[in-house]
Amino acid sequence: QVQLVESGGGLMQAGGSLRLSCAASGRTFSRYGMGWFRQAQGKEREFVASISRSGDNTYYADSVKGRFTISTDNAKNTVYLQMNILKPEDTAVYYCAAKEVYSNPTATFSNSWEYDYWGQGTQVTVSS
């Protein structure tokens, strides 16, 4: 089992940047593909970004492509989400998630039901 703890959320003006971190503890971090999801108030949780277990492949939602970057640091057991050119519509609780990958280490995953473990979330609020 793996435990995930997000940090780095906060209040930012539109056009600014934030970097979210998700620290993993428990089983070997390199066994997992990682993802970020978000849930705005009154809306369903939606996919934001994912990175393969190998770290070679990333995948983004169209709404964040070109603005957000997902990355991992296996030495620190941490996955990051660098968010640039923030927009008010990026306001949401952001969750990181981990999926244990047994084969195809280059695969990415964009469905919430594919993930095994979730963090508690961190609030991001973007003001106009």
C-alpha cells in the first residue's frame, strides 16, 4: 500500500503559477503510474495529467495542455504538477493518485477508476 500527501495549493491570481507536490510513502514509488485529478465545487472529478511508471510518457487533459507539466522525482518519492498561466476555471481541489503497474511501464492512465490510491487533496483557488 502507498500513502499520498499533496501540498502546494493556495490562492493565486489569474496568470500566475503554482507547483503542487505529492509525496508518497509505503511501497516502492517506482512501481506506480501517477496522475493528477481535480474536482471543482459541484462538479465531478476530472482528469488533469498522468505520467507513466517509467517516467517517459505523459498525458494531459486538453484544458491544461501547454500550461501544466507533470513530473516525478523517484529519489524523493514525489510527483509534481507545475501549473502556469492559471485561469479561474482551474479552481478546484487537486488530488494525486497512484496506480500499481505490473506490465507496460510506459502506459499512462486517465480514468479515475484505474487508480488504486488517492491523496486527501489540496485546494487551488485562482482569482480573476
